[in-house]
Amino acid sequence: MPVTRLKLGKLKVVRRQLLQRYEHQPFVSCLAGLYGCQWRRYQRARTQPGECCCSKVEGGSFVLLIVTFILSFVFLYFWSEAQNDYNDFDWFNFGTLGFWFPWSLVLLVVAAALFTYIALLLVLAVCLLSEGQRLYLHWSHKTGIVVTLVFSVTATAVMSDLWSKEWKTLVLSLQVTAPYLHVAAASLMTILSWPIALHYYRMNKKGHQLAVLSLFLCLLFTLYLVPLGMYSPCIKEAGTLGHAPALIGHRGAPMLAPENTVMSFEKAVEAGGDGLETDVTISFDGVPFLMHDSSLKRTTNVADVFPNRTDMDACMFTWAELQQLNAGSWFLSRDPFGTGSSLSESDRVRAQNQSIPSLAQFLQVASHSGRLVLFDLRRPPYGHPYSSSYINTTLRVIQENINSSQVLWLPTDNRQQVQSLDPDLQQTLGAKASIQSLRDQNIIRLNLHYSSMSQQHIRKYMSVNISTNLYVISQPWLYTLAWCAGAHSVTTNSVHILSKMNKPLFLMSPDQYSVMWILTDVTTASFIIIIFIFHWWRERGLTFWSGSRQAHENGPYSKFRTELSDVWSVSSVPVRPDPPTSPSSPQLPTITEE
């Protein structure tokens, strides 16, 4: 093939690429403008073969952007998976600050907004690198990155100190989300391979190439092997899934009615709850009543009725005084679960007029509906008239209002005495123990926090006819894990939601899971190899077509190579081409900017 024909073919290719880049400039301008406020073409530059994609300062900013992206994602994931316990967090702040505010939701919105901002900056940076542009990050974005980084680190540190148990929740969540996170991460690495391959082949230092490729491959292979170490009770053979855990309403149905009120328990029964959970305190004149907190200020209007006794212990009030309080008006004004607007008008009126119920009223609701009963019993402080006889007082009320076999007896004080007085009570323990110790105490049920969920322990206890109840589980994904782990029952704030679940959110056989992650790894690895081969072919192809080093530096191809590197360097004034001197010296029309 004649050399002139070779040059002519290459020049046509370069001209076509030049035209395409000219039309592509508005997109690049938008990227550079959003990332570095470089809206004008003369403000930005393309990377040339052998050049770094950015200066040391901009390289440091890009690394900081990646670190901030990772840390902000960790906190956002941590806090979003903690939704099961948002109500506890908000009430903790209420007790600390003295006023109600949905801090948990505000924190989630702020974390999501900052992560979205950082993610968009990272997308812009990757797009610019894919376009071969040198990075320049505007100072305002650098400030935003630092603010996000400080927020993420501070929030994570504070939550780890005040609420360290939520890290266990995060670990549990990975048993459901890890397969999908693996697919997302593998896809992300495939996308990132485009700019990495582009700049890898443009580097002229073998050391830099080796460092970049080694880091990328190390991360990629680590990601590919992560599924080998994953465990989830929901990855099991078909047909081995047990029955759905029974639902015990935590203080009734606190999303639909004020907690620990007759209306709340009736709502839990209507929603399909299998049991009812509450908290019992003894009044000053010996009437067992329902109250979770030690004081009355959170769930009653005690500040209005007894303004000088707001912080007084609830058990220091007589039953007549307790009956003067409203136990429902706070529910609509504070709307702790954000469900107040979903109530009908009749339910809103009913909720506003709830009073503190006695243990006898609670047991009657359970007895009439045939539901199980589980409650914490708070011992009155010393000096209280019933500080020594509170157990006998409670047992008497139980025997008068419900079949004892429906009661899960949780208090540990004087357990042997209680068993002798009422052997029909279902003895329940709120902590793990050896099987021998449980047998010695005649324990037939364990009441454990969901963070201690373990399929192995549940099976071990089940083998000796000891069932397990997990508390408090309100999110469907947590209920899914409890279901797959074999829990007998769960205590929940959301009976009306979980009762509608007819199957776990995530359930997969080991073979299906193996196919899923192997197919993901093979597919993404194939795309990454193709991307690297494409960039190798493109860079080597340009070198091959240049003919020789001298022709590459001085020939007409060099002129178009320069124009291809920066289309805007082409003159805006039309240039009249020289008349052809011979058929072997073709002329290419000049591109002009309109």
C-alpha cells in the first residue's frame, strides 16, 4: 500500500474524530464547569500522552474526594440501617434535651444530601478523566468536601460512642444486602476501569503504571473473593424455611395509637398480633398500672395537672391521681412515628382521650382475645409501701383476670417463689445462659435483643424445647433475618406491617447465590478486560499509523494530532487551502468555528 494512501486514510479518521470532538465540547464544558467552574474552553486542558491527569494539589483533592465518598457512604448506610431504633434515639434526645424533635430523620436527610453531593462530584471527576481532561476542582467544592468529611467522621464517632450496638445492626444488615452490594460494587469497578485504562496507557513511567494497575487489581480481586466469606441464614435450601415468627405488640401498636393504652393493645389485636408486651409499675396505693418510663412527663400531661411533680417517680402517684392524667394527647402533637396523618378522624379523637390503664384492664384485653402477655415489672423504690410485696400484688391481679398459661413471666426476682405460687406461668429469661442453667430454672422461653440473633443459638435452644423471642424488630429486613434464623416470635412496633409479609424479603438457595456472584464476577471481569484491550488498541493504533518517529513529529499527521488534542486551538478564521501540487498530496478542508 503506498505511503500517501496510508496517510490519506489516517487523516480522514482524524478529521472525523475532530468533528466529533467539536460537537462533543458542550458536554465537556458542562462537566468542567460543574466540577471546577471552568466554563470557557481556554480555561481547561487535555492530558497528553505521558502527562499526569492533574497536578499534585488536584491529585490530593481527588484522593480526598474518594475518601470522603467512602466515609460518607459508611455513615449513611450505618444510619439508614438503624431505622429500626429511630424511636429510641428520638426519645433519648427528648430525655436529654427536654423537648421533642425528630432528630433521627433530620440526621438521615443531612447524611443523604451530603453523600449525594459527594457522589455527584465523583461522577463528574470520573467523566472528566474519561474524556482525557485535566482535573481542577473549584475551591467551593473543596470546602464542601472538607465539611462533609468532618460531618461524617464526627457523626460516626459520636454514634459509635453513644449507640455502639448499632454496629451490630449494620453487620446483621449485610446478611441481607451483601449480595446486592457486591453486584453494585463490581459494576462500579467496571465503570472506573474506563478512565483507569485510558490513563494507564498514557503514562510513560513504568513505575506509575505498575502502581496504578496493582492497586486496581488488588481491589478488584478482593471484591471478587468477598462472597466466599459471606454468611446469611437466608441462604438455605428450598423447603427448609420454618414458620413466620409470631408477632408480639411492643406496648401494643405504638404506630397506630399512644403506647401502653387500651386503644394501642386493641389495635395490635386487630392488626393480627399474637401477643402483647407492656411495662408494669405499682402505684403508691398498690394498683399495678402500665408505664414504661420512671416519670410521667413523656407520655402524659402531668406538667399541666401536677406542675410541681413533673419529675416525680410515677409510682409515687396514687391511682386516683393517675386517672386524672391524659395519656394520649402527646401522640398526635409529637407524632413519634410519623403515622398520625394516617389515622381516621374517629381514631384521632379516641387517641386524644386515652388514659393510663391498669394491669387488670390490660390483662382483660389479652384474655378476651386469647393473646399471650409479656411484661417488664419495675420494683418500686425503697420507702414505697409496696416495695417488698410488689410481686405478690402483681400475681394476685394476674390470677384474677387471665389464665396464667397466657403469661410469659419475665421478672427474675424470687423466681422460685413465683413458680411455687403459680406454676402455670411460662418462665421466661431475658439473657442467654447454658442449657443446664435454663433447665434448673424451668425456663421455656428466652427474650433476647435482636442484636444477639444467632441461628446456631436458636437451634441449640430449640433442640431442648426452649423457644426464642427477639425484641424490638420493626423493619421488614430484620424480621426476614429472624424468620430465616428460626426465631419463634418477635416483639415489634409494627404489627400491622409485618403481619402482611407472607415470605422473607431475601431468600436464596446456595446454588442460586453461587451462580449470582460467579456470573457477576465473570461478566464484570470480561468487560474490564475488553476495556483495557480497547484502550491498548487505540493508543497503539495511533502510534502504528504515525509511520515513524520523524513523521509523527514533523508530518501532517502531527498537525492533526495536535488539533485532536485540543479542538478549540483551531483558528476561528477560515483558511484557504493551498492548491494541490500533485494527485499524491491530498488536501483536507479546514474546520472553522462558527
